[in-house]
Amino acid sequence: MNHCYPFINTPLKYDYNALEPFIDEKTMHLHHDKHLQTYIDNLNSTLKSVPLLQTFTLDKLLTNYCKLPNPLNTSIKNNAGGVFNHLFFFNGMQNPQNTSISDYLMKKITKQFDSFDEFKNQFKNAALSVFGSGYAWLVIDRKMLKITTTPNQDTPLIKGQIPILNIDVWEHAYYLKHYNVRAAYIDDWFNVINWTKIEKRLLLFTKEK
Ligand code: MN3
């Protein structure tokens, strides 16, 4: 992904079938090549006639859209959000053979949530609680790890939260394999989290190691 307009869809950092058997190849093709592409196309088409915003990064668009007039603000929120959220989601996953969590990250999580199982439990419940479409997130909020959710393509950036991990719970993320059973998809997704990447995101905002 380039940093500003015109945005382009870069390849996944892993093969489409790399997340099997937890997330299927066909879903990854559709999700990356069709769903994400549509958000990119719509964002570019929105920015085409607004030169002032063409040098803005996704982060900058997503923390400033509320200053813009209607309906530009809504289009930026939805489409820049759709691009940001999908890239963040795709980049937070990897082949299930490679996933392991470092002592450092485990300590951070257990310090905040008492145990890793309790973290998983709370995160899953948050993801299940999203009514309709949206995301569950692990964020840094006032220097604390916190689980939160956003509807549609909203991002935590607008609330000043720093995202660390997200799961897309729009039905298109799981319907082909898990049908309507979001809980089974969430359980499977826990097997493909790229904890190395998640730790890197966390370290960017914390001084200690
Ligand atoms: Mn999606």
C-alpha cells in the first residue's frame, strides 16, 4: 500500500491458502481482491476531486474526516476506514505453523487481563457482541491495553486509541466456511494471529522491551 492517493491494492504478505484450514482460500481471494479493492476504488474516486486531501495518509484522513463537509466526511470515514481496517486485519494474520507468542507479549496481556484465556474469552465476547457488521479490537487507550469494538468501517483512531489487533466480523469474512456461526470463525481466527506483528505494533508505542 502506498501512503497516499492514489491508493493501490498490494498483494497479501502470505499465500491465499496460507491460513487454511482456519480461514479458507476462497474467502481470502474474495476478501482481499474484491472487498478491499472496492474500498480502495471508492476512496480513490472520492479523493479524485479533492486535491487538498490527496497528500493525506490513511491515518491522517481517518483522524480528520469529521472536519470535512457532508457527504465527503462519510465517504472518507467509510472508505478510508475500509482500507485501513482490512490492511490491519490481513497484516495481523499469518500461517498457523508460525504463530507463537513471546514472553514479553504474554506478560503484557496477562497483566491486563489476568490470564491469556481470560483475554481470549473477553476478546471473543466483544467480537460476538458486534451487532451487524464491524470489528473487535485490542487497542492502547491511555497507556492501557483495552478491548473495544467498532461498527461498520469505523476505526478506533478517531477516539485517540492506538490499534494493536483486530478481527473483521462482517459476514463476508467468514460466511463461506463458517456460515452464520461467528463464534466458530473467531475460534479459528485465534490460530492464525501473527503475534510477532502484534508485538511490533505494541512496541512502537511502548518504550520498554
Ligand atoms: Mn472485510
